[in-house]
Amino acid sequence: QVQLAESGGGLVQPGGSLRLSCAASGTIFSINDMGWYRQAPGKERELVATITRLGTTNYADSVKGRFTISRDDAKNTVTLQMNSLKPEDTAVYYCNAGVRTSWSSPYYSYWGQGTQVTVSS
């Protein structure tokens, strides 16, 4: 029904930048909230940033001032611009979106496959 495809992960040096993108495809009637989550080795998955359908953003305290989430509804994409990266940001990053596939269906939560971000010298 709906697929989320992430891209942009990789290996970067501390202090560097990286941009993650996630595109939703399939049977999409509308998209509600979108967000990015991450899971570091030995830790639970945590919320990084969210953006509502109206553009309201929220960030984890650990990334405030460094990361920026945005969305492009014309392309059904959500982007995470990551600056001043730290080794602690190393994790698998997952995008998430609430999507309804028809006018009569509720919003369901969909997840991307995850993309690895490694911050190391």
C-alpha cells in the first residue's frame, strides 16, 4: 500500500553535515505527521524530530539547534538536515509517516527501512 524509502546516510567526520531524505510512495490519499527516529547500538529507538501536516516541528533536546526537519508535500518527502554531527549521533535513522490511503480510511503509521549514519574520525 505505502512504502517509505530513505536515502542519504553514510560516514561523516565529527562536525560534518549530512542530509537524509525519505520519500513516500504507493496509494497515498494524504499524509499527516512525519518524523525521524534513530536507534544507536545498545540503545532504544528514540524520536529525533517530527513535523506535523501544518509544519509544526519538535526536536529532541540532543539535536536542537543542529538538526532541521522539513517536508515537501508536493513530493511526499521529509528531510532531515543534520549539522555539527557528533559521534553520539551514530545510529540507524528511520523515517515515519502517518498516511491514509483513501478518504474513508484512518491514518496508519508507516516506517522506512532505515539508513545508517556513522559519525567517526
